Amino acid sequence: MALTKNDIISKACKLGFTQKQAVDIVESLLEILKRNLENNNDLLITRFGRFCIKDKNARKGRNPATGNDLILGAKRVVSFKCSGKLRKRIND
């Protein structure tokens, strides 16, 4: 089951924040993360992991419905690499 933004807000409320405070905190944090990624800045969250932007080259693809070959354009994607401590917690 995926953890949603509403789940995070609910958990913050259980820590003593009001609903409005929790929403503002979560929205602000996500906006900071999005802006940094838009500006091609890596995000390093200690003991959690690193988000970074990677460039993908154009490549050949195929339309599965028709079988026609096509060229998929170059694009930028977000990649995540978890920290060693997080990896250890996941695997223990």
C-alpha cells in the first residue's frame, strides 16, 4: 500500500500539529523539493537517499498496438538512490 500525501498529513497531526499546519508543512516541503529538481539540483536527504535528474537519450521504440517503430524523444527523469542506512533497514 502506498503512503499518500494525506497519510503524511494525518501522521503529522498525530504528532501535535493542527491540520492546517500539517498541510502547510507538507506542501512547503514538496514545493522546495520540486523547485530544486526543476533547477537541476540534486537533493540529498541524510540517512534517506539522493534524488537526482538524469538525461535520457532519444531511443528507438515500438507502438505495441500497431507494431510500428518510432523514435522516443530525449527527456530528463528523476532517479532515486537510497542511502546505505535505509537499504540496511529495508533488508533487515
